[in-house]
Amino acid sequence: MVGKGPCVEVKIGIRDIPGAVVLESDQSPDEVAAAVEKAVEGGGMLRLTDDKGRLVVVPGPMIGYVEIGAQVGRRVGFGTG
């Protein structure tokens, strides 16, 4: 279901790297939180798919923080808001 329906913005802070990885995902906030928890606790990889179908992979032990936005509908047009 890439590119359809509501999306959630996810910011991932990676240890010792300035800035953050930012993506919009079709996954729900609960699905993203569960994937983050599994990667951090298990020491594995965090694997998220963005709204364009690209796979983002971050090593769980390198995650400094994850900010999960509220799920919102898609924006359409050239609005400024």
C-alpha cells in the first residue's frame, strides 16, 4: 500500500551522528514503535519502509532516539501549511 492512506513521520537519531534520518511511513505509529523496540532490545536491525517504498535500515544498538509523529492524512497540492 505504498503512497496511499495516512502516513506517520519518523525521526531516527543515530548515536555519534549529527542530524537525524527522517522518513514518512505508511506503517502505523504502533507498528513503528514495535519495530524500534524489537531492534533496540534484541540488538538487531530496525527495518522501516518509507511512503515511496524505500527500505531504511538502522542498526538497533546505534539508535539514540526515535520520534514518531501522529498518523495524518496525505497532503495534496501546493499548500503552505
